[in-house]
Amino acid sequence: KFYFVNIFNQEEVTYKCNFTLYKITNFKIVNSDYLYHFLVSNDGQREIEMKTVGGVQAKLPMYNVELLDIMIPSENILKYFKTICNKLNNHLINKKIELDKLTQLQSLLLSRLAVGEEEKRKNLAFKTSIANFLPSQSDLAQAST
């Protein structure tokens, strides 16, 4: 295991919402995909919990982020991991685009279906109102006698 010191450059952005956001850029040893998957893994979550401070309002200060214990695989494994992540990320992007298009199509079809149902309802109402003005079969039979 290596320490996380000097693996990346960070930029501190402080917000009025009583929290600090760190933008991690220019990775020197690991890439962003590896870092993300490490941080959401059980080991990464355990490391975050151990470095979190504050009893009432938990926070993870940057000096503790820099001390996160992280296992860094060999360069070949990192390259292979990046290749797999790129394929998965591209697949996720394509699925997101497909989902967005299907959602748009669903909205369009539902609106057209609603318009079609409204037209049917109007036609039925029109036919009903005309039928009220026309004589019924029994009225015609009585009139012919």
C-alpha cells in the first residue's frame, strides 16, 4: 500500500453552504476511474470512515484525504483497468443516449395517443349530439303509420 500524498493536484473551492469541495486533477499515478472505483469499494469506504473527523457533523478534511491508504497496482494493471473502464463508460454513455431518446419517443407517443383519444371522444360526442336530433327508428315507424 502507498499513501495518497502527491498522487494528484487538488484545487480547493469553499462554498457558503458550510462545506469544502476539492477538485482532484492532473493525476500522477492513478487515473480518475481507478480512484473512483477504489473510493466506492469496501476498502475505500473503510479508509474514508477512518479518516473522517467530527462527532456531530462528519467531515473529511483534505489533510486526511492526502493520508488515505490506497493500494496502487502495477502500471500494466492500471492500463488494463483503464481500457476496461473506457469500454464500460462508453457503453454507459450509449445507454444513456438511448434512454433519453426512448423517453422523448415515449412522451411524443403518449401525447399523440392523448390527442387521438381526445379526437375519438369529440367524434363520439358529435355523433351522440346528432343522434339526439335525428328521429329514432320507433319515431319513423310511428310517423309512417
